[in-house]
Amino acid sequence: MSDRTIGVGILGTGFARTTQIPCFQATPGVEIVGLLSRNMTRAYDVAQEFGVRRAFDDLDRMLKVEEIELVVVSTPPHLHLPQTLAALKAGKHVLCEKPTALHAGEAWEMWQAAQRAGKLHLLDHELRFNPRRVRMKEMIAEGFIGTVWNVEVRLEGLFRTDPARAWSWWSDAAQGGGVLGALGSHTVDAVRALLGEIVEVRGHLATMIKTRPDPNTSEPRPVTSDDYAVLWGRLAGGGEVSMHLAAAVRETDSKIAIHGSKGSLKIGENGTLWSRAAGAEAWGEVICDDAPLPPAGSKVPDTPWARAFLTYAAAIRDALQRGKTTVPGAATFEDGWRNQRVLDAVRESDRRGDWIAVDSIGPHA
């Protein structure tokens, strides 16, 4: 295996600043060569903060830097398609933030372009690399669950609870904002990775905080995206799915529980994996490794996302050093397209008030 350094270019200074930049910098054999923001002052300031050599506000200029092998697209969803296509055309590998795109048609176009380019193409579903999620998947494959009966997923947070939080792209459905894309993309991917395809859905979306202050004028501006979503689904292999997603609540909650004919598995808010065989009197903790702690002296935050991303970043580095275009266990652009079809079907279900077959979305819809 080559031990050459992998050069990375980061598009965006939001989530990238809190997780992807510090995690890649804490990964031996990786160098962040450049950062891009639409605001050059912002790009320069973040580059200075992290000691990155180059800052850009022009994507074409950034893509001409030969040292950059991997482009991380960590911008709002409406930019994912054009930026990904530009990176692939420039001969770069791509890691794209979730949700994949605005709709399944864009996700399909990204996947097809990546296949033609022959480049590594990944989605940032880093929780696939959480060791307890990995062990849960292994136990399902080993038959602990038996026939799947039902799956319950909850993901709730405080990050949109304050009505004084300024209007942004997250508030705009046209730019891909909303809790279904932000959190639903993760929960749909988790269910698909663990149990296979979701084939039919019924969903409801709502907006609890209907206006937010304009960042320039402070005047109320309508919110067109959802901050609350519930959905029900049916698995191809049998079993029912329910998901509850909320971004405007006053407590946090995180849970994935899978129940079947032989037993149950669940991961709760604190990240512990629990099991309960059919007939057992109580849940028991499944002892397994935790995700790595942030390295001493690094700027990596101690969050589930960042700790899982440390493992993911190392796997991406290893693949590129070996000249591979796949990372075992990672979500690809194909997964991104399949996830997006489920999200699109939920939105269509909300419009129609009925169950929607995911296949009815079509390969290019």
C-alpha cells in the first residue's frame, strides 16, 4: 500500500468546519489543501483557523489544483449536483454531504456521472462506521432478530427550536432545507443498510415555526421547509417501519429499535447497543468497541457524528492510497439515489395523503 498523502478540497464552511475539516486533519496521511466558500473572507478566515494553505471562492480555480484528489461537497443540497458534476469532470473523487440532492433525478445524474468517471463516490453517512451500528448489522445477519416485525426510529434535536434563529437555506424547501432531508436521509439510510429496501411509504410533513427573521433585515420571512416529519414504511423482506423526526423540540432523543420473532436490538440516546432474546426477562448490553475518542490536541468535537467520521476518514484514505474506488460498508451514490427515492416518496405521500410505492418514483424522477 502506498503511504502517499491524500490531498482534500473542502466545499463549504458550515458542517465541514465542525466535523469534516478537523476529522480529516486528525487523520494521518491526509492533508486539506484548500477550502471554498462563496464568501472569500469566510473561506480565508476558516483556512486561517485550521492552518489550511489555500482559500477559494471560485470552484473552477480550486479544481485545477492537482494536489486535490478528493473533493468534499459539504454545501447546501441545491449545490450538490453542479458541484459534484464539476468535481467528477475535473477527475476528482467525491464525498458528498447528505441529503444527496434536491430529488431523485439529480441523485441519479450524480450516480451515473460517477460511474462514467470511474471515481470513488461516497455519501457522508458516517454513522455506518459506528462500531455499535456495525455490530447490530452483524447480529441481524447472524439471525438474532429472526423474522423482522417492526422497526422504530426517533431522531429529535434542539437545533431549530429557537424562533429567533435566522432564516437560512435550511428554511427554504427550494434549496433542500428541512428535517426530512437533514435527519430523514440518515434514518432512511440506516434502515436500508441494516435491513434492506423500503418499498412503500406513508408520510406527513409539517412546519412548526412558520417564519424566521431575515438575516439582513430582521423582518419575518416565511419558512417553506419542514421541521417535523413522521413516516411509516414497509420493508421488501417484510416488516413495518416508523420514523419520528423533529428539529423544533425542547429535548434530544435518538433511538433505533428492531423487533422480530427471535429477539430485539436497540441503540438509544447514549449510543449503547442492547439486545433482548425472545422470552428474556430484560434487556442486556451488548459489549463492543466504541468509536474512537477525538485525538488529544485536535479540534475534533466529541460527538457521535465526529467520532464515526474519524473511522470513515481513515477508510477513505486507505482506499485512495490503494487506488480503490470503493470503501467497504460506505454509502455510495447508488445508496444516495435509493435514499432520495424514499424521501421523494414521503413528500409525494404528504401531498396525496396516501401510501406511495417507492418504485413509482422512477429511476429519473
